[in-house]
Amino acid sequence: MGKKIKFFQSVHFKIAMVFVLLLLISVEIIGAIFIRELEKNTITSFEDTMNSQVELLAANLSGELSANEAESDAALKRMVISFAKNDIFEVRVVDDKGIVRATSDVNQQSVIGQKNDIAALNDFTEKRHEEEDKDSGRRVYINVQQIKSQTGDAVIGGLYVKSDIESRYNEVSDTAMIFFTASMIAMAISLGVAMLVARTITKPIGEMQQQAQRVAQGDYSGVLEVHGQDELGQLAQTFNELSVRVEDSQETLEAERHRLDSVLSHMTDGVIATDRRGKVIIINDKATMLLGSPEENSVGKSILDLLGIQEDYTLRELLEGHSEKMITIDNLKDEQTVLQADFAMIRRESGFISGLVCVLHDVTEQEKNERERREFVSNVSHELRTPLTSMRSYLEALADGAWEDPKIAPKFLNVSLVEADRMIKMINDLLNLSRMDSQRSPLELELVNLNELVNYVIERFEMMIKSENRNYTIKKEFTQRSIWLDIDPDKIIQVLDNLMNNALKYSPDGGQITCRLLETHNNVIISISDQGMGIPKKDVRRVFDRFFRVDKARSRAMGGSGLGLAISKEVITDHGGTIWAESVEGKGSTFYVSLPYEEIEGDEWD
């Protein structure tokens, strides 16, 4: 929802104000011209009238001013008093000697017969002008007219008329005030009319604004009312059609977006999309899992930084030809994930490159399998070449005549037999692993008393230790309850033999080997501990890999092939259990075997 608009900021108010302002400007211009012309005409008319009347009075006064002075003064007085009206303040007649002969001002009758004191009459020059009256402060019109003889060839006096022109200005002001009042009334009425007219325009616009806000919020249910067949009515109809089309388009986009989200979410490969600057805009869950970077930390980040290839490639190089790259990611478990990154450009129909798509495929397992395959071939070749080389050397010596030596020949033959047995054992181990890998070595399950089975294996090793006069001690810590399990006894014995052999090989003479058998709620656990040299921490997880040896030279000298623990892991996994090791260098190692266990009453099998 947008911010609420104040009334004085609304289009409604602005339209009304524009209308009123236009009217006001028009009225002001018309009024100014009208008042100016009225004032001009009024003043000009007054001045012209006064000028003509003064000229006529001057002509009439000419005969009286030329006659006998005693008779003429009375006539002059009558004539000036008769001429003085409401608009005339004073009429004064002066003869050619500068003596005041008559005045209409009753307060100035004492000046008659006196020397004229009005400067404007001193030179009898005709003057017509406005000035401010010193006594009243009003504007007056001064008219000085020469009085000539009847023949018109001599100036015999002067006529001074001071008239009230202020009243004419007041008339103009009164007219202007009437005009202003009428204009204000007209403006008030016009403002109301403008508001109504603006309302008819802004109401549909306001409805469109509200509908636009609803559409922006995803509500397409509203329909605008069409108030007429004018442009606004057509706009409302178009807006209604637009809302329907936007709703259809939005539904289509939402469906496509959900479809795309669903596809991206369920893809087994990671997908990353960027804009034209290489900034990540889309990343699916698989990609975040492979890269170990949450979506909120990935979006907006450069794809080069996200993939950690900023030092090897630029965005332009990725766009121009590097369509595939192998990337190694270090995860939280100190392991490496190998990803195959395929890059492709996003092009518009115009050919403009708008971004980049990167598809990440986890090839860690393939790379691991390929590496293990290479290591396996290398190890098998090496393990078989060593005894074969040894056998060839001894056989060549025998062929060269050593067979005739009764001391050397048996020794050489014995070594050859040992190496042959070693190869046969290795080949048998490889065949067993191959059968397990191809699921061609099914378990032959029997219900077995595990206590007795483990004890049987330990007793065999105790007898072997005694027969070889070795000083190892085997300590047993078994649960007192009989544990019955469905297992393949031959394969479990093979596992126990491997673990016991390793414990004896890597324990110092006189050391103790501890064998434990205990049960938990859902598992039975067998553990075999020695007091040997132990396994480095970094190698503990790899001891179950094929052909892996912690100390290859020592293991090979002791006859180990590196396959025993790998076979043991496969056997235990086939039984649904787990096998693992714990070790401290210099103190010894412990191997654990955990098998699923459901308690069975032993009395039923005794």
C-alpha cells in the first residue's frame, strides 16, 4: 500500500487550483486593463470637461473684466460663484495688474482687491496639471486660463480654477472594489464548480489507483466502474482488460516458476544461473549442498568466487570457450568433493548475452573409483611381480646348477613354495573380493552361538602361540549370556582370523591381546585390542581400503597383502554390521565389529 496522499498534494486539488488560477489570472488581467482604461477615461473626461468649461468662463469674463470696475466686480463675483460647483474648490479672477478681482471661496473674500498670492497666476501662462492640496491632502486639478480682450489681441487677466479630481479617482476605486468583490464571488463559485468538475476526473483515476494497488498485491478480482464513454471510460475498460490479462500472465508465470522450482529442486545435479555480470541469481538446493554455501550467502555473489576459480578464469574466458571444468571443493569433513562444471551462455532472441548457466555434477565417486582402479592395478601388478621376481631368481639359480647343492637347493625350493603360496593367497583374496563386488558370494547363514565361535578362534591362536614358543598373552572379556546370531560362520571366522593375525603381527613379543564380546540393546560388539605401534590418525579411516598399508615395507616383510581388512569390511557389511578402528600411536589399536542382534532365548537351542 502506497503512502497516503494529502489533500493539498492530490490531483483533485491541483486540477481545481489550476482552473481557479487560470480564472484568477484572466480576471486580474481583464480587471487591470478595465480599471486602467476606466481611470484613464474618467480622468480624461473630467479634465476635458473642466478645460472646456474654464475656457468658456474665461470668454464670458472678458467683457465683465473690461467694463467699469465697480460694476464688473459684482458681476465677476456672481459669475465665479455660479461656476463653482461641488467638484470645484476655488475659482479666482485676477486682472492684468495682478489684483484679485473675484474668488468663489467664501473664506478667501478678504483677498479681493489684494495682490494675487497664487504663484501659478503671476505670469498668466496657461497651466493644466494635478497636484496635492496642502490643506486637505487630496489630489486637485489646477487650470490656469488667460482672459483676453474681446478683440482677442491682449491679455487682460487670468482665471484660476482648482477642481476636485480626487472624487473621480475615488469613483474609479469604488468601481475597482466592486469588480474585485464580484471577482472573489465568481472565484468562490468557480472553485466549487472546479472541485465538482475535478471530482468527475479524479474519481475514476482514484479508482484506477486503488485497483492498480490491488493488482500489485496480487488481487485481480476488482473491476473498475465505467462512468462514461469518454477517454477515462475507455481507459477504465482497457484497465479491466489489462487486469484480466495480467492475471492470466501471472498464473502462467507462477505455474512456470513452480514447475522450474520443482525441476531444480529435484535435479540430481546442481544448477547455478547468473546475470550478465556473473552475479548469482538462481541456485538450487543440490548446488548449495555440493558447494557447502547456503542460498542466502550465494545469491548476489560472483560465480567465480562461489566456485573458487577466480584466480584461474575470468568471466569472459568462461563465456568464450571454457565450457567444462573440474572443480575441487573442500568440505567440512576435511574431504574433497570433485565437481564437473559445465557452462553455457543464456542468449536472448536478439543474440544479447544475458547471463550464464552452470551445471554441477558430482564426480567424486567416479574419480575415487578411477583412482582406486589405477591404484588396484598398480598394487596387484606390484604384489604379483615381487614374488614372481623372487621365484624367477631362485629358479634361475637352481637351473644354473644350484639344484645339485644339497644345502642350497632345498632352501631355494622352500622360498619358491612360500612365494607361490603367497601369490595363491593373494589371488584367492582377489577372487573373494570380486565375488563380493559382483554379489556372487551369498551368505550361508546359520544360527550360531557367537560366544563359542569367538572362543574357538581364540583357542586356535593360543595353540599356535604355544607351538611357536611366543610370549603373547590373550585376554578374554566375554559377556556371561549366550549370544545366538544368524551368521555365515566361515566368513565370520575369516574376519576374526584377519583381526587376530594383525594383532599378533603388530604387537611386540610379550604383549597382551584383549578380546571382548559384549551386547547392547540392538547390537553385539566384538573388539580385539593390541599393544602394538598403533596407526597414525590420518590413516585410521583408510586401513579398510584395498592394498592400503600403514607401513608398506614392514607389512610386506610380514607377509601382508593389504586385502585382509578390505575383505573383513565387505563380510561385515554383507551381514548388516559395521567395522571400525581406534588407535593411538605407540600404544596400540582396537578393531571393533558390530553386528545386529535380536535376543533369542538360549534354552530353546541348548
